[in-house]
Amino acid sequence: MRKEILGVTFDDLTLEEAVAAGEQLAAGETFSYVVTPNPEIVNLGRQSEDYRQVLNRAALVLPDGIGVVHAAKILGTPLQGRVPGIDFAAGLMARLAETGGRLFLLGAKPGVADQAARRLTDQYPGLCICGTHHGYFTDPAPVVQTIREAKADVVFVCLGAPKQELWMARWGPETGAHLMAGLGGVLDVFAGNVKRAPAAWQKLGLEWCYRLLHQPSRVGRMAKLPLFLVAAAREKGKKP
Ligand code: UDP
């Protein structure tokens, strides 16, 4: 049962439920992918029918940003809360460390995924990171081959939107992996290069504000967020 927010259909799950669903998909035999749309991604989906379909075909569509949660409320179809991609990734890694599932890290600038892998294996004893690749490649074929040879069960695909979602949908099935998750800038955080907002800011729904203070270059991207809520209010106005 999904809830539609400006064209994108979200799963209304808690973090724990999302991780449990991800774990099941990772253990399955077929290929699936997870997307974690924030308002920016939903906006991109409103501009491109193809991209929106790629988002809606995901096995799990998790509300990454507080803006999505606010929009859901405005539309009268409230969600239980945010499920940040980074928390989903952390929960899944804790499970993989126990079950022995193999994780591949794809994306970010050269060296970042390796550094993230080193820190994550310290943080999650038993976690098997079976390979890494940076996200600045043009030919997908060697990357697909590398993931295939690494026998990855799960791949974190961190190429930014819309590239990561389009990449997972197009190339994912050829890698032999069972589950891919599109996770934006999480490798930069796992590598220790970008700091996440303290828990108190996260609880107040102000993670976006912390990010803006630390990466002021994002102001152009974030300026569109209020318009996202206005679009939700307009959509609600159209409903009987
Ligand atoms: N990136 C990449 N390949 C590209 C473009 C971007 O690997 O061609 C990486 C970039 O280095 C960063 C991530 O994708 O690590 C996108 O981060 P961003 O902060 O834009 O994502 P968000 O967390 O906002 O979704």
C-alpha cells in the first residue's frame, strides 16, 4: 500500500520495517532496487515521466527528506515519518554483518568509496565489503563486470540523482546483485569527509538546514524546496 506524493508513490514504513524489507530483498533471487527520494528527486520526477516511472518501479520507495513528510501531511496522506537513506543503509549493513551478505560501494570521487569501506568494516565487524568503484566513469560495462566478479549481493549506488536511479534500473539486473540502493552523498559521510547533522537537529527535522550551513553552495538547490510544499498545497486544492 503506497501513498502518492506529487506523482511518486512512497512506502509508508518505519525505518525498522524498511530495513527488514531490504534484508529480505537482498536475500532474494531476483534483482530489485530501492530509491530514497527527497523533494528534489520528486521534483525531477514531475519533470520527466520516464524518471518518475523508474522511481515508482522500485521495490522500496523511502521518504528521505522531511519535505516529503510535510508534503504528505499537506496532501492528507500522512506518512509515519522520514526514512533517511543513510539510516536505511546503516540498518542494512548491521544485518549484512550478521548474515555474511556481500556489499559493494559504488560512487563518489576516486578514493572516497575505499576510505568509506575501511571505516565501515571497523564500524561493522563481520561486514564483507567485496569491492568499490568511484562514480566518475563513462562506460558502464567495466563497472557492471567488476560488480559481477565481486559477487555482490547488495550495492550502494551513490551517483547523485537522477543518475543513480537510472543507472540501477538500466544496469542493475546485469550485475548479478540482488539489491541496489540509490543513496546520494552517503559515501562522503561514511568516509568521514562530510559531517551529518547532530541527532538533535535531525529530530527537529532541521538536517537540511545544517547541511545548508555547512555546504552553502547547495542554496540554489534548496531554494526550490518551499515551492515543493506550494505544489503539494496546490495539488490538495485540486482534490474534491
Ligand atoms: N557523484 C558521482 N558521480 C557523478 C556525480 C556525482 O559519483 O557523476 C557523487 C558525488 O561525488 C556525491 C554523490 O554522487 O558523492 C551525490 O551527492 P549529493 O550530495 O548531490 O547527493 P544527495 O545526498 O543530496 O542526494
